[in-house]
Amino acid sequence: MRKLPLFIVGCLSVGLLSCQEKKEDNNTGVPEAVQSAFIKKYPGETDPDWEQDDHGYWESHFKIDGEKYRADFNADGSWVETENDIKKENLPDAIKKKIEEEYSDYEITEVERVESAKKGIFFDVEFKQEGKNMDVEFREDGSVIN
């Protein structure tokens, strides 16, 4: 009789321990060139989450001062772009004015500040109207680049 409670406690302990989440190495499969390029570009960031996107880019997800960032790299380690979400209130005034003039019928669903190796710094604003999404890329002066 005494063995039954011990057996049940033992089974429960094994069951609970087997359900513990294991933290896996986020760098598994990430090319060394990509990891080195990330460390060089963001020396203070030591624990990015990595995934490969549909375009073959290696995406690192990390935070700086509590803000979420995503940086994309090619497999050879070359940096593609870095983006972070911002509030629409933080858009430059010229972009806000352009949106009021030309996109007032659209709902803003997402705003990102993007630094790109090819395009430089721009703001990617995602609009929604009648169930359709549209991305418009703006320079700081309000000009549209896409």
C-alpha cells in the first residue's frame, strides 16, 4: 500500500520533467559568416533569434532598449536591411502631410523605419483599404520611392 503513493509521485515527477521546455541553440544552422556579420554590426546584442525567410535571408530578431528589431543578412554575411516598428505619430512631418494629402482614405496598419543596404533609410507604411493591403515606402522628405 505504501508503494502505490510513491509510485504515483514518481510517475508525476517523471511526467512533469519530460514536459519541461528545452531551450535550443538559436544559432543552429546559421552560417558563421552571418553570425559574424551580425556581431560586427550589433556588437552589444548577444542573443538574437534566427530564422530563414522565404527569400533565403537569415533574419535576426532582437531588442535594443526594449524596441524590437529585425535584421536580414544573405548567407554570405552581407547585410540586407534592418527594420523596427515605430508609431505613426513618430513619422516625419513631411510623410504625415503626404499621407493626409494622398492616403487619407486608407487605414494605417503598420509603420516601420528601415535601413537598407540598397535604398538607404526610408519608412515603410502599410495601408489597408477594403480588405486590401498596400505598402508604400517614403523618404524622410515625404517622397515615395516604390
